[in-house]
Amino acid sequence: MTTAAVNDAQLFIINRAPYANWSEDGWNVMINGHAYKRPYWSEKKRRLDFLASIFLIPGRFSKFTAKQKANARNSTIDIMGVPHQYHDLSVNINGTDFGAFNTKEQGSFHGLARIPNDKSPPPKDEVQNMTLQLEDVPFTAYLVPPHGVTILSDIDDILRDVRIWSWKSLILNSFANSYIPWMDMPRIYAKWARDDANTHFHYLSTCPEIMAEKYQDFLRKWYPPGSFDARSMAVADPVQLLRPREVLMLRALSSFRKRRFVLVGDNSNYDIMKAYPAYGRRYPGQVICVIIREVADMGSRKPPDIDQLLGLGSRRLVVFREPRELEGLRFNGTDCWGGD
């Protein structure tokens, strides 16, 4: 796209639903997201179909259903978007600014917006919502009190049926097929939400942040409200780009040092199998429970060894294959079973 075409194109902002922690001065809202402009040809179906057929599985696009084709076109538009670079974005409430963020070369932005006491509610014994605006785009921030339980959950193959161990399934379920939950996990999460209004759900994916809106739409439809994090595309920070789970988990644990954490994931994901036991040992007072779905059949791919989790102890570790096995868990104590 020419500079003039980029300037004339409509700006799109993908804001990852943030959490906020409390300090004596007010709420600190962790702002993350991506700003981009859609190319001029994004409304041209032929061009989109051509690019989608290359981007997805070659030769497969013509066999898609109408719904799959529409999903593939929308994914292609987002992926081919032009990053909106070096642009100041402001966070505001009713026209009052509370912070400005400059987009990086890849369109990513990150920082804290501090909402003072006189402009925000005090903490309660439950997670509260606050509506803010990033430019003219409204978004919800989750005001998380200092004490309570945070369920920090992976998404793919624990909340959403993807089968990342199969390249073909991964591509189709990420870009063409509609997002669907894995088995009966929405019911389990709904129960955890009902058990305690102070439960904070933080959903963490290593998907590129350009896909964040698709993930958040899925979560809003099937799971309790909560904050969301994804992989930043800021190549100037290679740690965030290459080791996103480690960076985002550490950020959450550091933001809520007095909250108890439950980590949820599956063994098909190698970085989970490395990060969860490491953080469970590093933060034994904070990480009270690690829940791992054991994927029994990954085809030709060998699953990671779960033995590295055993050092957490039987009270802080749950390995399961079906959601119904999670029925008896309680997080009102110091382990997975409500123990003191």
C-alpha cells in the first residue's frame, strides 16, 4: 500500500481485555494490543479468496463451505493488515485521558494506565468491571482485588478444540472452522465462577495478537468473563515474541502477589509443560494448583513427559482426561482440594 492509501485506510484497534491491580493511588490497568489498517483490497472477494487459498491448505479452499470461506477471508484480512506504526493512542474515561501509548513498528502497544481513586471504585471482595475507551473504541477492564483466586488458563485444547499436534487440524481450526469448546469445559468453568464471585479468570494464549479478537469472541460466548493475553508482535522485544507464556505469566504473578493462582493447561503444549512446573516450584505460596489435561493420543507426535510435574505433590497437581474428573476441586485453601 502507498503512504497515501495507508493514511486514508480505516484504523482498527485490537485491545486485549486487560486486568488492573490496586495500589494506594488507584487502579493500574495493564493495556496491551495491536493497531493496524486494512488494505484497500480487503473488500475484494476474489483477491481474498486467492490469498486465503495460499495462506491455508493449498487446493482446499474451493471445497470449503460458505461459512468456512467467510471465516478464512476474515482471518486473511486481519493477517494481511498493515501495522499502524508510531501512533499515539490515548486511554480515557468520559473524555478524560489517563495515559498515552505509542504503537511500535509492528503496531503493538503496551503500558500502564493509572486510574486515580476519585475516578474509579475502591476494591471489593469481587472482580469489578470498568468501561474505558482506547481512542473511540470502548473496552472492559477487570478490576481485580489484592486477595482471592486467579485461574490462569491456556485456551487451545483445554478450552477450545484445536488439536495442535496435527498441522492440518491446527490450520483449519484456527482459520477456517468456527471456534468450538472442548467437551464440557464451559460447564466446569461456569461452576468455578459461581463458587466464588472473587474468582478472576485470566485467559492466556500464545497466538499472535492479531488473532486476539477471534479468541475473545469465543471466550465471551462460552466462558466466564475475564482478562486476556496473547503473543506480542513487537520484534524489538524478542523475549515477549519468542517466550510469551513465560513473560505473561510472570507479569500476572507479579501484579497480584497476594492472590492464589490455579494454572490450567494440557500436555500437548511443550512450553506449558516447561513453565507450569517451573512456576509452581518458584512460587509455591502463590501457585496452589496445577491442572493438566493429559492428551492420550497425539498420533505420531510423542507427548511431553508429565513426570516433571510430579514434584508439585499430589495435593497441588491434577492430571485428567475428561472434564468430569474436575468436579470435586475447590480453590478456597492452599491446594487443589481446599486444604489448609
